[in-house]
Amino acid sequence: MSDPVILKIENAGQRLGLLPELGGSVAFWEVRRDNAWHAVWRPYAPTTADGRRTVGNFPLVPFSNRITGGGITVDGVFYPMTPNRYDPTPIHGTGWMHEWETREHGEQLIELSVESHRKNDYPWDYFATQRYSLTDDSMTMRLEVEHLGDKPMPYGLAFHPFQLRGNDPQGPRLQFRADGYWQAGDDCIPQELVEGLPADWDFNELRPLGHGKIDNNFSGWDGRMLMERDDIDLRIEWETTTPDNLTTSILFRPENQPFFCFEPITHITDAFNRPGMPGLRMLKKGERMALEVVQKLSHIR
């Protein structure tokens, strides 16, 4: 198999690459410090024989994370859904399963698109775009979806960046607002909303990421996140600009891995199987929704 094409954008302080053939995933995002390039997100590595990908980020559309119950029910109609990778449940939508087309590629901007019709026999018809752009001190990522089907369908969006921990044994410093978390079992499906946070899960004040597995939805988010990595003198101030009313995030802190994942999501995991489908948006034909995150870069020292 030949190596996938990597589309690249670059300026004096950043460079980023996208993989249109691999779900529009990010191959790398790097910053320049002391005349050298340093990875911010996990860099791309060739797909394994069993289909596992190693990328820096990928789009979650038309839903985020896992769906239980073998499918979803919309307006009284049950739509069966089979697993779409090695997980026992459908996961992370279908956008990552497609080859995306290049709509625009400039020096500091890439826009990709895909039209999807019942991928994996899932009940969605949609058109999605992804846009990555650089400025001197920021990177913006935007994911947008338009419903193409005749019947209204619920939609959700997310990004899944793999942020590198860096050289500090305790990882980077992290801060994000939360007032509770969704208790979950080994399957990562939320069971109960717990008010308050264990001390080791509380990042309302800036502190080291630390160790110990976390893979949970957090409530009370305000769309912002702050990360600092001393090893590459990097501060990232993250602001979710669209939509402006997100209240849920996911923190995935795996054991014995060089990365963690802080994920902006429009709905909690398995929202399809909760009353009112919290966070999901019912889109009619031609209606759209979007998720946009601006990451502002600066020096710590």
C-alpha cells in the first residue's frame, strides 16, 4: 500500500498536515521553538494490519463516541447499527471512515469535504466540511455538517485530538472548568451524573495532568481549556467559538501512553439512548450545525 497524501500548511511558528484519504485526519501539528519543530499532537504512523490508525486528530460526525442498544430510535422508527470498527458498539460516527476531498488548499488554510450516504448502513445522509487554518499565533479547526436526508435526524459533532504529554513525568499542566462527571463502567457508557469531582479529576485550577486512567464525560464546561508544556515553552488557550453553549467535554487520560485526549463534544456519550437525546440536534433537510475551536499559542517564559 502506498503512503497516503499529506496536505500541508505552514507559517513561521506552526505547521500542520492533513490526511484526506484517512478520514480527513491530522497527520501532524507542530510548533517551532529554538529553530526546531516540536510535535503538539501525536504524529501519524501507518495503519496496522487490523485497521488501527495512529493520527493526531480526527472528526467525529454525525455523532460522538459510542451508541448502545444495537441502534437508535428516531420518531418511533428503530434503525439498527452494527459496529464500525473493533469496538463492540458503533463509535465516533462515519466521517473518519471516508476519503475526504480537497476543496481549498492555501499556504495557511486547508478545507476538506465529504458527502456520505448511509455509510455502514447507518441512517444518515450528510455533507460535511473540515477547515484548518493558521495565523501567527493561533490554529483554528472547524467541522460543519448539513443534513441531506428527507427525514429529520439527530446529529452531534466532536474532535478527537491526541495531545502529547511531553517530557515532564507528570505531563503538561491542564485547566478546564467542570462541576461534575458521568460515572461509567469499563465500556465508557455514562450511567449517572455525579456532582463534584475527585481531587485527582479536578482541573478547575491549572495543575499537572498526572496519572491514572480517566475516560469520562465532564459536566459544567464553558468551552475553554488551558494547557502548558514547559518542555517546549508552549501555552495553548483553547476557546470553543461555535456553538457558544457547550457544557460537556471528555478527558481521556490513559495509562502508559505518551498522549491524552481532551475532546470538545456537543453531546454526552450514548445520548441517543437518553430521554430527550441531550445535546443532539435534530436537523431537517438542508439544516446545518458546526463545531469550531480556536487554539491560541504563546510562550510560557
